[in-house]
Amino acid sequence: MSALRTIRCNPQVLCRSLIARSASSLTDGETRLKRVLQEKFPRASSLKVVDISGGCGAMYEIHIESDEFRGKRTVQQHQLVNQALKDEIKAMHGLRIFTDVPSK
């Protein structure tokens, strides 16, 4: 039975794998992206990178809060993140970006 069919027939499998995944360490891809973003945004007060493709590295979700975004529109903030990850993005299927400015 395929993995997708197993998940459709037994959604608890997905829940258990997500719980196990959240308790484990970062994947190699998450670690790589986090390192690049920490270098590009050294003043980031919060940074979270999650492989939302199930661990294969095809799609990531990034949450970053940095003072470097202050005074910039959301689209400009996202452009900065895209620019920082331009080499890594080439191998991805998708990227979800959430940016914010720390409250004073």
C-alpha cells in the first residue's frame, strides 16, 4: 500500500509522524536554511524553519522576526528572504514565508 493511501485510510499515522517529527531534531535542509538566514539576518529575534514536505526538502515554511524588516513593506521583507535563499530555492518546490518586526 502506498504511503498516501495509508494516510488516507489511517489519518492517525500522519498525526503520529507529525508528533514524532516535532519532537526530533532539525532535518539537514532545515539546518542549512536556518544557517543561511542567521548569517543574512544576524539581528533576527526569532527564526523558525520547518520542512513541510514531510522531510524530503521540497517545501519549507519560514517564520522570521527581525529588526532589519522595520520600515519595509511585507513584499520587501519577503524579497530579502528570497534573495538570501536564492541558491537554495532552486531545488525547492515551494516556500512559505512569514515575516515580522519585533515589538519595541
